[in-house]
Amino acid sequence: MSSHASHDSRSTPVLLVGVDFGAPHFDAELQELGLLAQTAGLNPVARLTCKRKTPDAALFVGSGKADELRTLAQMHGAREVLFDQALSPAQQRNLERHLQLPVNDRTMLILEIFAQRARSHEGKLQVELARLQYLSTRLVRRWSHLERQQGGIGMRGGPGETQIELDKRMIGDAIKRTRERLQKVKRQRATQRRQRERRNTFNISLVGYTNAGKSTLFNALVKARAYAADQLFATLDTTTRQLYLGEGVGSISLSDTVGFIRDLPHGLVDAFQATLQEAVDADLLLHVVDAANPEFPEQIVQVQQVLAEIGASDIPQLLVFNKLDAMAPEGRPAHRRDVYELDGRPVPRVFVSARMGEGVPLLRECLAGMVAEASSRTMSPEQAAPLSGPSS
């Protein structure tokens, strides 16, 4: 399992770049980009941020800044440059010529991590589709696995028109094939879900910003030993287990899903629709929040946005403020269970430390209560829509 760790002595030294265009949530320290880089096995050796009104059409940062980047990269021995924002194919090409180094952006980096992490057949197909869609706009030979499949196309130097046409058709065919295979997997998943529904199981899905501790909590609840680590996107594939909540309630089905992140590449939201489908079909969402992270309100907003995008915003939620053990003593809550205002409505909240097991019995108690209440509501025909009203 330790193959995910980044080996700084051997990993590629990279220069991180962020451009502030006046967006409200600019990450001036490039913390998240640095974490993403390390998760992908890269070693950030220098960081540069600058302000601009609009992106430079040719070089994104303008030629003066591009010169500065080149000097900085040489000084620190960086062998690649990573941008925190999405670059257009032309900007990427121009920057690579100017800097004489490979240039990548946040989207590419997230795709790279997803590709390293996907374990299930479905996960691999979804990543492949997202990568192919990204690649189809670039037509730059970036992916070694494509070169392997199609013989030595990875020639440096400008490909002729026919080569580009060939590439386009090849990528188009690959996208079509992958889409068809994904549809097949989706149908199989839907069948499994229908079987679960026929058994009338109550479904709970864990959602939350990446690295909030979903898998650790999942393990604490069901003792499943799903892969959990302090890194971004430790879990990509949905894992579902039975969770026994005591007499009178019985067992429910609990699913751990992929973590959400700011500016998740759109291709990935689309491609991961099937993985996130577990969240859409849940009766209750356990929204796990890293309570020790000062950015948590912003991360909650990001998760709510993705839930809205996938059509899961009306599903009742229980907020689990995790990492209680990492909170400053003066910041620790007076009550372990209270209510939090979410999108203008009160949502129940529980504080836990999944790692230490603190607050987990209280969480199980809350879940048992919510499941019992929901089932009693579904019993009367005039209230046939379970758990759909605003939580009181």
C-alpha cells in the first residue's frame, strides 16, 4: 500500500505557479497545488504567484513573467512547471517553447492522480475517458500508455496534418469505445442497486472534500480497512458495506465515495457520474468535514456545488465534523452534537475524531435515530416520500 508515498530524492522537482485574477478564493500559498503535486509523486521546489487582470492570450502570464519563471526554474533545478489554473492548449504549447520545459496544469495533475489511484474496472474506464477527452483538445503526445497502444507516434517535432488527423480519429475512436464500455458497467451497477432497493435497504453515502477523513470514518464505522491515508484522493472507487445499527433498526448500507475538490475538472465530474451515482441514490448523506482545516466553510460550499451538479442537493444530510483531535483546545466545541446552518436551513451536526474513535458511538446513535425516523415516515402512505422534507 505504501507505493503512493512520494519519494522526494527521486521524484521530479517542479515549480508551482498561481495567477491571481481577483477570484475570491485565490490560494496564495499554493498549498492545495503543492499537496496535489506531492500526491502525484512530484517534489515542489519553488513557488511563484503573481497578479493579473486577465490571462495573457499567448503565455497566460505574459512574457516578462515567463522569463522570470525560466530563471527561477533554472535556479532551483525544476524539471517541470505546474499551473494552479487551467491552461489552453495554445498557452501550454507556447509556455513549453518559452521555458524549454514540460508545462502542466491543475486539471492534468488531478487526472494523473486519478489514473494512478483507480483500482476498479469502472474507475479505470472513467479516468481513461476523462484523460482522452482532455487529450483530444491538446493533440500533444503526452500519454505514454497511448503511445504503447498505437506504435511509435510519440515523435518530437511537428507532426504533419495527416498525423494530426490520424491522432484525432484515433482519440475519437478510443473515446467512443471507452464510453460504450462505461455504459455497460453503469448498467451492471444499476442492476446491483435495484437488487439492494428490492431488499429495501436504507442507503447512506459518505461525501465530503478530499482528505476530510471519509475513509477513516468508514473504517471506524464498519471496520472495513478501506485504504485511508492523509493525502488527496486516497479513495477513488466506491466501497459499500453493511453497517449494523442495533436492534429495532437493523443493518443499513454504507458507501464511501470519491472526495470532492475545488475546480474539479468538468470532464471528471461527468466521467465520475457513475461513481457519484451512489451519492445520488442515497437516502442520507454523511457529509464529512475536516473541522481542523480553517478553510472548512469554503470546502463545504464546494461539496454543496458538486452535489447540486450531480442532482443530490435535496438529499438530507448529517454533517460530521471530523478531526476533533486536531482542533486547537480553544476551538473545540462545547457540545458534541448541535445544528449547523447549511444553505439557509438547519442541518444536524456531530463532532468526531474518526482516527481516535472519539464521538463515533454518538454518531451511530444519531444515525440509528435518523434511520428509525425515516422508516416510520415511509410507513404511512400519505408520507410516501422518505426523508425529503427540510430537516427540522
